[in-house]
Amino acid sequence: MYLSNDFESALEVFMMALSINQSNDAAKFGLGRCLFKIGKIKESLDCFLEVIKGQELVAQANYYAGCAYYNEHDYSNALKYFTDAQDLGFKDKGVGINHALCLENLNQQNT
């Protein structure tokens, strides 16, 4: 429907998907795209910001998973999650410091 430019019908499908699962980011994103295409810019922005907000939580969850692995002395997994947090845009100076500490600990383990 969306691909055939039938945005009104696609809008209904995305709304139905969200009525079943309100945390479905793909449906929120699709709804936002449909709303944008039919000129409901403010409503589309609300959808996009919700999806972004969800991604911020994903970045934070990656950071704290990294912290948990670090505290368990599992530096390889900690490094992976700290890197993912950085890649997702997590803005905290601790992530860079912890990333460096993981590299240092891994280097010490390998010597």
C-alpha cells in the first residue's frame, strides 16, 4: 500500500498494528512516513520522535549492559556494548572512559 502511494490505506494498517502492539517502532515509523506523505507534518514528527526516544533507551541499555559485563570482568562483551552505545549516540563521558578501560584490561590479559 505504501509502496503504491496509497498512504491512507497504509496509515490504517500501521494504526491497526499499533493498536495490537503500541511499542512497535517499525509501525510508528511507517505511520510517521504516511502522515508525512499526506501532509500531517506535526503528527509525523511526533511518531519520529517516539521512535528516536526508543532508540535513546536502547543506547542507554547497551551502556548499562556494558557496565554489568565490566563489573563481571567480561571485558570483551563490555567493550562490544560500550561500542554499540557510542554508535547509537549515547552521550555520557563514562562510555568513553569505560571503553578505554576495557581496552586496557584486554591488553593486560593478552600480555
